[in-house]
Amino acid sequence: MDTVIVRTKTHQTEVSEKNGINFTWRLNWLNDCEYNMILEKDISTTPLVVFKIGDTIRVKISKIYKDKYDWEASFKGHTLHGFNYILDTK
């Protein structure tokens, strides 16, 4: 696994030791499947990070499976599609 994401109702942290990324995002839920992520903290060790404190990513969860979910994220006119595995639902 390259990146570990831990999410609560209000925050999300993303850590990738391989890529030197360490973000904390504030989450503003718009409905059950859409939310905005606002970057609050960046202690990444890589100079390649494109995000700045205050940047917002709009995320839409498009499908939920037993152990993963599909998402679409929009940032500054660019859209990415992907999926995340669900490791713990506590």
C-alpha cells in the first residue's frame, strides 16, 4: 500500500512514506456521497506537492462495494477517478 488514509467525520489524513506525503484535510460533507476536502496541514517531505494550505478538492463517491469504493475528485479544472479500499469501518 502506497498511501494510508484515515478518515473521521470531520478530517482525513493521508500519509505516504514512499512519496514523502503527509496531509491533514478538513472535510465538509455536502450529502452522503459528496464532500469538499480543505487542506489544513502539510508536513510532507517532498518538494513535488502541488497543494497549498486552503486548497479545496471536491470528491464524489460514485459506488460503494463491500471492501472498496469508487470516487471522482475535482481540483482546479482537473478530474481524477479512482478507488480506495475500506480496511476498517469503525
